[in-house]
Amino acid sequence: MSDLACYQRRFLHALRDTESTFSSARQPAFDVYRNTTLRGCIDALEANYPAVACLVGRDWFRAAAAAYIEVSPPTDVRMLFYGDGFASFLDDAPQAAELPYLGDVARLDRLWTESQHAADDTPLPAAAWAMLGADELATMRVRPHASLRLFRAPRPAVTIWRASRDGRPVGDDLPWRAECAIVIRPHMNVTVLDVDPAALSLIQMCASGHSLGDAIVHTLDLYPDVAIDRILGGCQLAGVFALSPGEPSP
Amino acid sequence: MTSLTAGIGFKPQHIDEALACAEAGVWLEVHPENYMVDGGPRLAMLDALAERHPLSLHGVSLSLGSIEPPDTNHLARLRRLVDRVDPALVSEHLAWSSWEGRYLPDLLPFPRSSEALCRVVDNVQRTQDALGRRIAVENPSHYVYVEGHEWGETDFLGELAHRSGCGLLLDINNVHVSAHNLRYDAGEYLDRFPLHEVMEIHLAGHTVDDTVRGGLLVDSHDTAIGETVWALYERVIARAGQRPTLIERDGDVPSFATLMDERRRAHHRLAGDAVAA
């Protein structure tokens, strides 16, 4: 190993080993590097998971973040994307056992970030929907907007997430039930919209490449009482679908 | 385009004032890593700034001191940003921050050996080839003595510029901080600095960590620029002439107007006006 490589390897180990005998690390000022590297990671997680941070408080969050950094240090220099596995980490973290919804709240924070930085895209205009006949609608394949992300949780994580982002407590009467949402940025602002499971199913089918007709049939199989027109209207209003020029239908 | 005098580090909370600002010679610096996204409001904001003011892309993560060449994906993203905003300046640090795929969000020191010089020269050349332009490399802040130096820092930077064709970014606060921490004379360091290669100057504030014996200066960028640093700046400009100068502030960020007041002092010095009282 080259001298430069050897120095950097020993430096890296000394960042975690406060008893290190490495010459640079024996100086008290070496702590500046220990502090800066750790704080940079923790600050990034705190910025990327604001709803989680608000829910658990600063001290709890920073302790959990430090534990996460031990097992999943950054690999991408773009710290605004750091923390890809933080939601799963919280799912399994013993200290979060009493907050079983925390991982899902983190997941929603993550989807918000992904949507925020996704490629710009143009929602399918209302006029384009209006011009389509029933046959065309049935066979067309609609492309999901580049910023669209789908979310479902077995607990009311959307309500908790929203309250946390707004900095207010959830009500005592919060119904403890599954929730679904879509995260989307039709233009510049990310929005998180509550949807019902039927709508999520239809959008998911379309997003995985099925025709709109097949997605509707499948959704009606699962949810026979659902009003498809209402779901499609909601999708159109939210900008869920984007139609590429030249791919109107197969 | 008027020539660049003094610029400020851009913070998103200042977007409206930055877009409205019409003072002569103003330019803005950003960390490109914060804009390496596919789309959305951040990139839109950067586009709007680029329409209005000259920009400088000041990277913090290229890890030019690494034994590995720069990540090609990162270079490709940087190239896309360069093509997008056509920056007046592109710069990076004489430091390392990546090791075997792991990223450490800091600027770490290394022994200035001839081996390290060859690595950094190669890494800078790869960067300049990928970007199709010259970059400036910044002198680091030092906190600890490193064993194994074969080159003084000013000679190392001069040789790096000579071999790679890069320019230099002289951070005068880093000089002051390092000289204090490692007990050498900042003025003598600056007298040896290859000023003819300097494409940009940084000015920033620092804090004192009294828990370390002798008081450690930390390059914290969270206070106003100290008078010692302003005096060193004067000494550099008297010798080097006008160079684009950045007011860097990353923590405890004050109002845009306060930053512009600090910026005005450097601007007046560069524009040849009387130094503002």
C-alpha cells in the first residue's frame, strides 16, 4: 500500500477510535475532524428527515442518527440524498419500539425528497383527457409523472407525518388505521395527497405499464364499489399522469 | 459583463434579494453538490440566479487528494451543471474526503509528498479534462501536524498549478487559521504564495476553541471576517492586484444586507475606491 493510502486508511480508522496511536490523531485538535465528519452526517439526516426529527426531538434524533451513521455511512457525496436506509433502520431500532409508525414517517420524508428533486415533467393536460373517447381511454397507457411516489402504511403515518411537518400535535381521537398517499410535484411544489387504496391500486397498475383499461378492470375486481370516474378525476387534478408526445396509445 | 469584484456565498433564504441585487461586480458562489439533482425548485433557482449574476461553482467533495481518480459519475454531474449555468469560476479543495466508496463530509489533510503531488496533479487533470476548463484549487485549513511532508504548502500548490495547468484559490482565513494552529507566520506564507496563479480569493470568519491548549482556531464560517484577515487581504491585494473575492458564510447566516455590507468593503478595495470606513 502506498504511503498516501496508508495515511488515509489510518486517518479514517482514527476518526472512530479515540484511543488511536496514529500520530495525527494523538493531537487534541484531531477532534475537529471527528466532530465535523459526524456533525455533517447528522445535520444532513436532520435536514432530510424533518418530520421524524420533529416527532422525536433533537436529542433522540441525533442519537439515532449517530447509530445509523455507524452502520450506513454516506457513499454519495450529495448529502441531500443521504439516509436512503434510515426508514428501515428505524423499523428495526430497539429505541423506536414504542413508535412503530416512525419508520413509515421516515419513508414519507424520503419520498418527499425524491419527489422534490425528480426530473421536471408536464402533467397530462385536462384537454387531452377530454378529447379521448371511451375506446381510446381503455387501451391507452399513461405514464406516471416523473415526481410521482406511492405510499401505504398499516398505521396512520400520513396524518402523523403531516402534523409533524406542520409542527402541531395529532388529535387524541386519531383513528388507528392504514393510510395511503401519493407524493407528487406537478410543477415546483411537492404535495402529499391522501388517497384511498383503490386509487393507489389503479395508479400502481398504470405505473407498472398496464393499460388504463386493464388497471380499471383490476381495480374493480379488488374494490367493486369504487367510483372509477372519481379516481380518474382526482388523478387528473393532481397531475398524476404525464403523456409523452408520440405514445398516446399502443 | 462587468468584471467580477466581490461576491457572496449564496444561501437559498436570500433568493429574492439576490435576484433583485443590481450592484456592480456582484457574483455568487454555490456548492455544486447541492444542485446535482434531476429537476425541481433547486435547479430552477440556480437557473434564475445564473440568468441574473455570474456564478462560481465551489466543490467540496471531489477528493483531489485521494489515491483514487475522481468518481466519473460525479464529474459527469459537475459537467452538466457547468454546461447549464456557464460559471465564471469552478474550484475545489486540496484535501481528501472519499475512501473506498465511503464519503466523509469534511476536508481532510494528507502528507504533501511527491507521491501525493503526482496523485493530485492527475486528479486535477482528469477533472479539467472532464469539464473542458481550468479549475482553481484551494489551500486548506489545518488543525494537526501531519508527518511525512516533503513539500511546503506554497511550493506544493505552485508545482500543482505548473504541472496540471490549474489555478489557485487563496483562502486567506484558512491561511490565518492554519498559521495560528500550526505556529507559523501567515504573512511569510502569503509572501511565498504563487499569487500569479490565484483566480479567486476567499474571506471568512472563524471561531476560537478554548478547550485546546493555546486556543485552536476553527474555520467555522459562522462569524464576520476578522480584522486580522482583512489586514492580510490588504497585503495580498497590494501585491497581486484585483482578484475576484468571495465573502463566505455558512453558519449563523445573517441578512442579505449584512452580507452585502461586508462584501462592499472588499468591493471598494477591488474597485479602487476609498475603503469604506
